[in-house]
Amino acid sequence: MYQGTDSVRRPWTAFINHDSIRHLYDYLDDDTEETAAPPPEEFVSVFKTDNRQKISSQITVREGQGNFREQLIKEYGCRCCISGCEEGAAIEAAHITPYKGKQTNILENGLLMRVDLHRLFDKHLIAIEAASLTVRVASSVTDENYRSLHGMKLKCRARRKTRQFLQEHYNQFLTLDSSQN
């Protein structure tokens, strides 16, 4: 009659209440089951105790960071200057010359970058050659996703003053890259 099943028609509750199925309830995250026993207290107490190590640290407040980002978005659109990514949540305002107070939050000292590229840029593992606006990737970077950016042209224009900041960053990049070889 029914191929692949037994021939006796049963209500669905018969399957749900089968011992093999009821045994699986222990593995489900279903708090609505009234017959489920609460977990043992020693199991629960492990999650109540906070064993994280705590340290005190200083946080540098980046005054005007939000306005800096807004200025850059207004100038360039919400787009990574290297990858072209337009996902706003992944785009950050990158300082070319590191942040030293709100006086460094000038349009010419910033570019919009995807979060991961911003980190590499800050560590001088990626730089932009000022004259040609070409992306350079440090020889120590081996990940092919990043290596493939080497030689690409910047996906935005750059003001004259921005190029000066990029040249300073690029010079530091060259110094660090040559010292690693």
C-alpha cells in the first residue's frame, strides 16, 4: 500500500511519542516541554561565574570621528577606495596620517576603506603610491585575496593635499617593507 513505510496508518502523535523520538528531546533547545527536567545546578553555575580576566586600560576618544566619516562619504560616496565595496557597515573612515586629535580630521587626511583593508593600511601592509594612485601590498602579505589588490588603481580621486599625505604613508610603507626582506 505505502511503499517505504509500514502499512499501518498511525496518527502523527504516535510518532512524536515514540521512545526513540522522546529520547531526542534532551538534545533540543525547547523550553516549552513541561516534562523536561531542569539542568543540574552545577552545570548552570558554571555559566553564572564570571572568570574573565579584567584589566584597566586607556581609551583614546576620537573626537569628531563621526563627522570625519560623514565628510568623507559626502566627498567620495559610501565606497571603499581600494575594493569598491559599498556595504556601509564595512566601511570606515581611515586617517592617512594617524589620528592625533580632532585637528587631523580633515578631508584631505582621509579615505574610506573596508574594515580589513583599513587595518592593513594602518599597519603599513597596504599603501597607495601617491603619483599613480596605485595600491601596493607588502611582500610579507601572502593571502591571495590581498595580493590580488597589488597594482590596482584607487577607485576614487585624490586631492593634492591627500596625495601629499599618501606619499608620506607610502614612504613609511617602503621603509618597513624593505626592512622585512
